[in-house]
Amino acid sequence: MHSRNPYRLPPDFKALACSHPPLAKHLQGDTIDFHDDAAQRCLTQALLKRDFNLDIQLPPDRLCPPVPNRLNYVLWIQDIVSNFRDAVRFVSGTGEVTVRGLDIGTGASAIYPLLACTLEPTWTFVATELDDRSFTYARDNVRSNGLSDRIRVVKIDANMSDSAISGPDGRVGEPYFGFDRLLAGAWDGDGNAGYRSDYYLEPMISAKQEAETDDGAEIQFTMCNPPFYSSAEDVAQSEARKEHTAFGVCTGAPVEMITPGGEAWFVGTMVRESVGLRKTQEVGAGIVELDDGRGKRRRVDGEATQATEAAVTAEVSTLSPETTTAQRKEKRKVLRWYTSMLGKLSSVVEVVDIFKELGITNYAITEFVQGHTRRWAVGWSVGPWRLGDDIARITNPNPTLQRLLPPRNTLRSTVGVVRGDIGERLLGVLSSVEGARVTLLDETEGTGGGSGAGDDATNGQDTVPKSVVCKLVVSVASDTWSRAARRKRKRGDAQGDALAGDAAACFTPAEVRSDPALVCAITVLSGGQGTELDMEVRWLYGRNRALLESFASHVGKKVRLEMVAIGGVR
């Protein structure tokens, strides 16, 4: 269970009944009968009221969400947002990030948006629902808790979400989540999915938010608890297997529990659809962004080629500075992180196989445990926003999960022993990296998940607590430190210099810019005087893992040489 989850210790049911009297009639000694669906609904209502001041109504013929498990998911989402939010600030230069979530299939309770907006008073949500009965309850639950201005419950047309239409890639017979329409603004204003206005997002964005942020109409994350089973026969077989061991009762309707192909197929379809948006969301090394009224973008993996640079510069020269400045107000819409709950370990295996098939390496896996119930969640991004290993990787996984975990985003090395001012030495090394932008943080400032010293990468080998000696964030636009980069600089590139000069004559840096190729947080940790200094480089932003590894290796070697010079290496 998540470390911030208050239900790590089971609730005192008698005390809970005192705060919520309707629960008293369901008490059986010090507990309740978890096979009694009415008792389960009353327990959920009692916990939400006492601990979150939320009043909800739950229909007897729809799923009753267990609060501890649902809260686990929300807390993990908090961690994800915290991890990438600071990176967004460093890349965009804005002071704050507006957090908007999308709950796919919110259910009758709308529990995810309600919990999230209670824990995070600045967040907003779009909550979609296919089932008429669940939609009505969800909308009423949001209204009764005074959150209609922050949670928009949207009824999705069944014909838009099933095999009646094809997905954006033309495949028929699978769910269509409409991420492309969501970001394009094809929704009506009557509470139904349609094709007219930006209903999903525009009501959630005030003029004040638009003025103070540069993130446009972004969705920072999605949440989903997909249908678990592939057929009614699958449900019957599962219930038969659990007949003598089931800890609780399930009251879900078929629309909530069954989807052809099961949960892995459902989430896999979501993954494939999200990849279809990759071209409209890519930012990073080699991009020059030109908002010319048509949302044009140019990107080449690694550094842009001379031909691409020439084409982009030629296009820039055809636009006036006044026009381009005005058109840059047309903000792009992106969806940063997709996530979903999964109920079977086999489904995690299938979804990760889809990640690998599609070349997605920027993903996360976590595990939720509540009593006798074990669930998993996966997250993935088609963008450059990276998560810390403590968020994206499970600590002490079993062998099956171990092979599924994503690549590490935190690189560690020992650079010496405590002697002198390591911070000054590190800053000196970074100042020698051409084009590097460095922001020094104090010890209380984080970059999302902290140093990550407590994640699975330590394998339990760190027995001495480490303290932060210094912490900073570095941003680079391209590789300027490697041997290849130095050779390229020596050769020079007359054509590139001329093109850069032409572009500079037409536009200010704010009008023609290249997003960073790499943003990372560097933390130096120490166990005390005379102990080893560990340097952690955590990837915050970027698409090129080789660039991260090259930069971390370069800085580590240079810092170690500095420490040798002052006798700080044994």
C-alpha cells in the first residue's frame, strides 16, 4: 500500500460507525460482513465522509469502489504529476503548471476525480462515462459535493466507443477513446461527446489561467479502471474459482466488468491510439517550433539535418515577426501521461509486450496491495517527460515483474570522498559544458521524486543514510561535450552559421526556439565527513537515452578528476 495511504492500518469499524451512524447496523463485532453488498456500500460512504468530507450515493447494481485501493491509485498519480511538474517549469519557463486529469469510465461513484480534487484543490478533471445509469449518479455525486466547476462529467456516445466505428488508424472492432478528438476540440456543449466545440477542455480553462500559464489546454494525465473480463463465461469461471476464497462481493454490471478481449486488450488499444498522437506531441532535441496558424512542427531524431534546418529557416523567412508573435499565442494541446489500473499480472505482461512492440520505453509500473487484493497500474508517455525510478519501478519485484520494469532513469556513480566544496567543483565542471543552463536548488526543493535514493536501484545495499550535499537542474540544447561534438565544432559549419544568422535577423529567441534535448537533476549525496560522495543524475526530460548516459558519464569523470586534484579520492 502507498506510504501516504492512511489505510495502511485497518480502520476501527466501531469508531467509524460512531462518526457515520448508518454503518452501525452492519457491524459484526469489530468488523463488517464483506459479502454483504449493502455493508460494503455503507463502508465506502462512511470512509469518504469521515476522511474526505465527501457525500456520495451508490446504486446497488453498480460497482462499489473500495476506498483504500482507489486512493492508492490517486496517490500514485500525485507522485507522477509531482515528478514531471518541475521539469515542465524548467522547459517552458512558466511559474506553475495547470493540472487537468482525464478519468476514462468514471463509474457511478466518480471516485477518482472526487478524491483527487479533494486532495489537490487546484486540479480539474474531465470524467467520461458510457453507461446512462452510472453517468447520472456520477454527475449527481459531483454536483452534491460542490465540484461541478472543477469536474466535468461527460456522457460518451456508445456508437463512438465501440465497434460501430473505426479508430483513427482505420481498425474496426475495438474501443475508440477519442484522444485525437479530445486534443482537436471536437466535442459539443451539451454534456455529450460530439463534433462541434472544445467542450472537454475549454470550460475548465479560465482567462486567468491562460494568461498565467503557457501550457495551453493540456491534459497532464489519464486514469482508467477498465472492464476486467472478456466475456460472461470468463466472469462465471472466475466467480467459481473464488467461491470459497473471495473476501468480498462484486455488484458490477456487465458494462463495467466485460469488454471483448479483456482488460489487456482494452488498455492495449488505448496504447496504440496514444501512439497515433505521437507526431503531434513530439518535442525535444532537433525541433524548431513554428506556430504559423497550422501547428507546423519539424523534428529529426538527434540533431536536425542541414536540409531540415534550411527548410525550416526558409519557412521562417516568409513570415513577419508580428504575425509569428501573434500566432504563438495559439497554444498546443498535449496529453503527458496515460495510466490504467490492471487486475491481472498476465495483463501487465501483455501490455508491456505492446510497449515493446511499439517502441515505447518511457513507461511505469506500480503495484497496489490492499489486504487480500493485489492490483497493478501501468503508465506510459509518448512525450519526453520522464519519471523517477521510485515512481516508475516497483521496489523488490518478483521475477515476473523484474523483467517487465522500464529502463532506469537515475544513473549513479561514486565521485570521491567528502573533502572541500563539492558543489563548487560540480558547478565548475558544468560551467565548462557549452550551452548548459544550471539552476541551483536548495536542499528542500525537489524535482518530483527526490533523489530516488530509496528506490529499487539500491537493492537494499545502502545501510548508511545519505544526506543531500547539493542539488541542481541542468538543461542542454544539444551534445556539446562529446568527442564527436568537439570535432564537429572544429570543422565548423559555414552553411549552418549563415542560416542561424538569417533566422536571428528575423526573430527573437522566443519566436524561434529549440526545446532542450536533455534536462536532468543532479544530486550529490554524502554519509558524512570522510565517507564516499555519490552523484545521482536523474532524467527529467528528453528522448535520447544515449545523450543522458553520455552527459552523466562526462560530468562524473570530470568531477572525479577535480576530486583527485584536491585529494578527495581514495
